[in-house]
Amino acid sequence: MELCATPEPVELDLGLLAFYLEVPRHQIVLLQAYFELYDGVGTVRTLEGDRSIVSVLTTPSQQADCVSVLNAIREHVQWQPCREVPEDKQLRP
């Protein structure tokens, strides 16, 4: 998977942002583990396991730290921004 630019967050609510990423299926759990190490920076949710699409939820105050974590783990987790923002049925009406 080719490494691309930093994703742009999508504002889901006044205090909630989401980064939508494509991650190789075998690395999704690793991505989740990294974010568990950085407690409070972001939460990883798998949206479409068959297409390997995840969201990383964060707050505006943690946005810069979340981007820093994503960039720091790039050599271990080969994520890229989603080309299209998926429908997030769990968070959007």
C-alpha cells in the first residue's frame, strides 16, 4: 500500500473528529494497539473490515497529537487516507 499525505479530519460533531483510513487488514489490530498506548489521543473503529476501512476518532484538542501518532507509526502500519469518506452509520444520522 502506497504511503500518502496526512488525512483531513471530518467533523462529526462539535467535539468529535474522525480520520478515515484504509489499512491493510492484517494491520488493523496493530493500529488499535498503538492508539491504546497513547491513551486519550484517539479511538480506532473498524467500519468496513472487508475493505479495511477504519476511523480514528479524536477531539479537536487532541487532533495534533493524533496526527503525530499516525505519522510516527507509518513505518509499522501502512495506512493511507480514504479516497472517499465512507458512510459512518454508527455516528451519523
